[in-house]
Amino acid sequence: MKKLIALFATTAVASGSAMGAIALSGTASVSYDDKGSAASATTYDADLTVTGTAGATTFTQSMDIDAAIAVTATTLATTVGPLTVSADMYDEDDSTTVTTTGGRRTDSGDNRSVTVSLAAPIGDVNLGLDDSGDITISGTWSGVAVSHTISDDGDVTTGSASIAGMDLSVTNDDGSSTWSIGTTVAGTAVTLDSDANVTATFGVTGNTVVVSHTSERAATTPTNSTTHYDTSQKDAFTTIAVSRDLTSGAAISATYDSFDDALTLKASVAF
């Protein structure tokens, strides 16, 4: 492992003398929420991502810049033959101020890490192995994509296919199965999943309309209540969002949320 990390660092430094490229991308938005019966609020958001590429090495820096510059992610990755070496260089605080959805009460510690993974095609099968010991076997047979990951944290198997105009996906995560079905009927894209969530997307006179119904969320108690909050019950709700791209490059949207009877107006741009 130490030799691989040293090789990764040497490769990253050496690539600095090669022909490189820097790309900027980001988003910015202003939203007005009437909050239903509560006091209205205006919120602002702006994010910027800087991506530097030199040969097979990529450095990515993500920042939240609407109030002050705050780093949100830093990643350095490179490939050495069939090996991919990735360094997560940002130690984020993964505790949460939201106390109703099962988030962490406190920061879990230093989240920085270096991951080494191997991807090797063997016939119609792709074999993946990372330094945590997880093994992933994946491939596509007769139009069905299948992936199986063997891990100490529990095996995960996924399968997806398009059959008779329907996109089907099934996942079994350590014995717990979920599924989703998507299809298009008369220009309306509809998805349904095993939690009874339904989404319909369609176009109306140049606008995009998305109608989503989210099922009731049950209250749950975490396995470790010292490190995690409880998840509170929440009634089912429906949202209706209408959005439109403008010739100026910006986009506008209006979203109604039946949970708190609120209407949110948003202007945004992505570059």
C-alpha cells in the first residue's frame, strides 16, 4: 500500500510538467419561498468546481461560494495501468443539524482516505477489487446489466434491463430488496418504486412539468442512538414543479409542495 501511495504521489508531481487543462463549472440560484402559513424567505446559493487535468491525472476542487468560500470536496485521482488511485483530501464534518432524518449527531472523524482499485475485464465479465477488500463482479448479458459486490459490510446485487418499453431495476442490499420501474406513456415519463413513490415528467408548451408523490415516512430508531438521531414520521406529500429554460441561459421554476402548502419560485443558471 505504501509503495502504491508513493507511486501515486510521484505520478501526480510528474504530471505537472505535462500539458494540462483547467475547467471551471458551477451553478447559482436565488429562491423565494412563501412558506405557506409561515414567514416567507429568500435564499441564495452559488457553487464552483475547478477541475485540472494532466494526462491520466485529475484534480477536482468543489466550493460553496455564495456567502464565503468554503471547500466542499477535494479529490486527486490517477490511473497506473489497470489501477486507479484516488485520494479524498477533504475532511468534511458529516454531522448534521437536521435532527429528524437519522443523521449523525457528531462528526465521525477524519474522512480523508486513499483508495486503490483494480478493474480487469475477463471475457464478458469485469472484475473490480479495492483496498478495502470489496470485490465487484459486473457485466451485461442479453441486455441485462448485473453487478454483485462482495463486502464485509454486506453483499449488494443489482440488476437492470429495458423490457417491452419499461426500464426495470432491482437491488438486494444485504438481504433487503428494492425495485423501480420506469416507462413513457403518451410523452409522459413515469417512474414507480418499491416505496410507493411515483414521479411523472412531461412537457407543456415549452415548459417541463414534474409531478412527484412521496409516500409516508415511518419513524425509526437508529441502531446506535449515541451517534445518530432518530428518524421522525412524516406524512405523504406531493410536489408539482414547472420549469423553463430561457434564451438568456438562465432557468426559472415554480414548485408547489402540498406538505406545507408552500410555493417556491427559483431563478438559476448553470455553466
